[in-house]
Amino acid sequence: PDMGIKVAFLADAVAPADSAAARARVVRVGREAIRGSREEAFVFVVGPDNKLERRAVTVGAGTGDLVEVVAGLNAGERVVLEGPAELAAGVVVAERKQE
């Protein structure tokens, strides 16, 4: 059986023009998507076949409910925001639409 999860589609954001990284692309996700410790952070990415992939990420600065991911993710990927603790790579999931 498929497992229900909540996902987010990642979007690009450009750093403010006065910052050193003005031309760099930044990916931000909700803090709840980051699992593990800051040193060994990972997220679950939903693949095109709806199978989960465990992906190591490098976490940067955070603002409010968002945290910057400086390595490990690309804009447009679907990242799990909510799901049961037993999530694992290879599990087939079904996206649950918010009402």
C-alpha cells in the first residue's frame, strides 16, 4: 500500500543584490523537511516513480520556518515535509493534497 506524505516543490530564490552571493541560486525548504543532525542532515526526495530517495544535504542559514540548503538539492524537486517516522529510501508514497 502507498504511504501518504506531504511534499513541497522547491523554488529558486536569488540572494539580495547587496550580498556576496548575489548571483548564486539558493534553495530553501521548510525546517520540518530536514532530518538528522546539522552535521549529518538529510531529506527525503520523491522521485518520478513516487519512490523515496534519502539525500544528504548541507544546511546553511535559516530564516523563520525556512532553512537554506547549500548542497544536495535542486529547484523543482519534491521534498517530504511531513510523514511517519518509519520513512525509508525505496518506499513508494502518495502525495496528500492540503485542503
